[in-house]
Amino acid sequence: MAADPAVTTPRKRITTPDGTVAELIETRPSSLPGRGSSRTKARKRALDILFEADLRGVDAAGPLALHIAEADPPVRPFTVALVEGVAARQAEIDALIAGCLAAGWTMERMPRVDRCLARVALWEMLDGTTSAEVALEQAVSLAQELSTDASATFLNGVLARARERITAG
């Protein structure tokens, strides 16, 4: 059976200095990696802004205004909603996170990225515009990509406990 020329992987033969003939095969990914949805990108940008505010110890409104003014890249409306929502309810969100931590853990002990991801996810759960399952899944996915090896599991546990408390009232 002959190979389809459109599918055949390009090959190139080279001879190394010691006389060995090697065949180079060009590899191509089977499909392009997912670039993420518009809302996922907005969450990442909100995380960046909230992380900056947390690092500087300032209210998130300042860094948000700076990023909107620079517009490089432009700040998405969903990013603005996330940052403003977290900033408006941060005390309530932080109290919820602190209440869901295991004994001996504090907010300060959490990695900054995890703390900011938890704030975004909990604001989305409290706001109700995004389902709790989606908010939790997005936070865990971003933790796998951006934080420590143990962060996704840790964050999943904290957010699951918080979701139970939110649904219980």
C-alpha cells in the first residue's frame, strides 16, 4: 500500500563527520495546541492584575486602571468585571477562603498565585454568572499551568469546600 504523498513526513539524509548516514524526519504536531477561550484569557489577565496588586499590597483598582490606560494588549471587559468584582468583595472572599483552609494553614501561607486564583473563582461562584463547576475547573486548570505541582490539588480542595458553603447558604 503506497503512502499518501500529502501525509508523508518530509525526510532528509545527512552524513555526519564520522561517515554515518542519518535520516532526519520533520515532526509535526497532530493538531495545534489549544490557545484557550476568550474568557480563559480574560481570567489569566485578571490573575496578572490581581497578582500585581497583591504583590504591591495595593487595591486592585490602581493596577487595573494602569493596564486599561496602557492597553497593551487591551483589557477585555470580562477581565475588568473579574478584577472589580474581586476588589469589591475581597474581604468576604478572603474570609471564605480562610474558613476552608486546613488547620495550620493561613492565607499568607498560600502561594500568591493560588490565593489570587481562589479569589477569582470564588467571585465567579458568588456572582453567579459562571457555574461553580466551570469556575472551579478553570481555577484548577490555571493552577496546573501557572503554579506549583501541588497547587491544583490543594486549590481543588479549598474551592470544593467553599462551593459547598456557598450552596448551603
